[in-house]
Amino acid sequence: MKIAKEMTIGELVRQFPDAIPVLFSFGMGCVGCPSSQAETLEEAAMVHGMDLSQLMTALNEAVQ
């Protein structure tokens, strides 16, 4: 299964625990915060000012 930008951070963490270090490497320490249950990867990238395509590439590589 491929990680999609529409997934919430909560879904990502539950389904792909190997992705957690990638989130931290991008400066996203919100893995356990309550808003992560409703915030999509796309929204999080925008809020944190990061390149969504780089994030998605790194996440999908980490879980292959």
C-alpha cells in the first residue's frame, strides 16, 4: 500500500510505524499530538512549510 497525501498523520502512524522517524527528520514532532488524528499529511506539510513531494517520497521509501 502506498502512502497518500490525504492520509491523516494518525492513520500513517498506525499503519506504517516505520514512517515515524521520517516525520521526525522533517521536523514534525506532532506524531502524538491530538490534532494529528485529523490533520492530513498535505495539511501538515503546508502548516510546517515543507515540500509535500519530498515528504511523500521519503515516507514511501521508508515503508517499502
